[in-house]
Amino acid sequence: MNTAESQLTVDALQEKIAHLKRKLDKPMKADERINTLNALAWELRFADSKESLRYAQQAYQLCELEFEINPNSGTRYQIAIARSL
């Protein structure tokens, strides 16, 4: 991969991260917020591991809260994803 291709990849990753952060500023259902937080944690895993961990922890905490409120929701799967990050 040459320098121009590397820069395109970095720019695309930065845009994806910015898009996910903007998405978090908007109201959304809990499961969508959990998925967005997990996606953001995944994208940041190499660029900023501390920030990645913070987003993963937020997703996990929201999963736990959502599961307490609605034990029949799909958050068991999301909890497993959050734990894996």
C-alpha cells in the first residue's frame, strides 16, 4: 500500500469515527445506541484504546440497564458483544 492509499484508509476511518460520534448526539433507541457505542469502540481499538474502552464500557452499562428494565429484550446478545471488546 502506498502513502496515498494509506492516507485514504486513515481518512475513511476518521470519517467513520466522526460519523458514529455525531450519531450518538441524536436521540435513538437503547439497542441502536448500544450498537453504535460498540461500533465506535471497535473502530477506535487501535487508534485510541483508552477511548475505545470508555465507549465499550458505556455500551456494557447501557446493556445491563436495559436488561434490568426489559429482560426479554435482545440485550443478552449485545452484552456478549460489549464484553468481548
